[in-house]
Amino acid sequence: MGTTDLEVLELVFRSVDMETLKAKDPSITGERLRGLLDSLKGKLGAGVASALPTEEIVLYVDGAARGNPGKAGIGVVLRDKRDKVIEEAGQYIGETTNNVAEYRALLEGLKRSLARGVKGVEIFSDSELMVKQINGEYRVKSQSLLHLYMEAMKLLSSLTHWKIAHISRERNSRADALANMAIDSQTGDRVRE
């Protein structure tokens, strides 16, 4: 069975290099291409527009551990620059420390971003330690965090630009809720408010 027109378009749009397109014509933006794809949706089926890479996203990440170490989960929220949710996920990651969970959330968020063809990411986390380590303000002394830090830096180097900032837990409430729901799914506990 051959490839459908929809599948061909999805492959083409996944391989779009926005930097090259913008260099040739600055009026070509992700929003403009998404608009063109939306107009094709009715004829070709749903899913085409979602295949187009987003140029830049906002990523909220949180890791939680009940006990330190204890049962742990991660929460990831990807939003576009207009604050619309693109994707969110929570995952139970077993027993570990809070700091390891924070890094695991960052790694998951970066992998999901890169899988979407994102070129730039603005990252927010309520882990001051992780943010300061990624920004080079603190050294990574813990051997249990060093390999996670190195993996995060490798993923970040795949982006054309990125920044990471510390925010309060209240401003990171959705990622926090997703991390806690993931733990609850394994323990039967209620999500902390």
C-alpha cells in the first residue's frame, strides 16, 4: 500500500527548516504556514497542521518526590507563544529524589520539544537548584545529577536558542499538578493543592 497524500504532507512539514525559509523570505512564518495548512485540513484530513514545527515554545517542567527519596513523578507543559497548550504530560518515574525528578522533567520536556522540530525554548521551573546549574551559576556536585545535567546540556545544544528561568511553584501549578497526578496514579493518594 502506498503513502497517502496526507502522509506525504506530514513528512514534508516535519522536515521544514524555518530558519532557511525565513532567510529567503522573512514574511514566511510558522503562523503563516499553519494558516495555509489549516485551509487544507478540510480537504486532506486532520493532523496536517499539527505536523508543522513550532518555531519557539514555552516549556514548564516540574518534578515531585514524596519523601526524599520517595515515589516520584514529572510534569511537562508545552505552550506556544500565545500561551495556548500544545501538549502536556505527567509520568510516574519510580522512587528517586526531588532533584533527580526535576531533571527528568526537564529532559522529557526537551525531548518532546525537539520531537516537534522546535528551534527555541523558553523554560520555566520552580527548581532553583536546577535552573542555577543549567545557567552555570552553580556547579553540579552530585554524581546522581551529573549525567542528567550533561544529557540536558546536550539536548539544549540541539536548539538554536534557549533560556531557563526560576519561577514560583504557584506560577508552575499545572506542571506541578501533572507530576503529582502521576504519583497519585501509582499510590492512590489525592493530588496536593
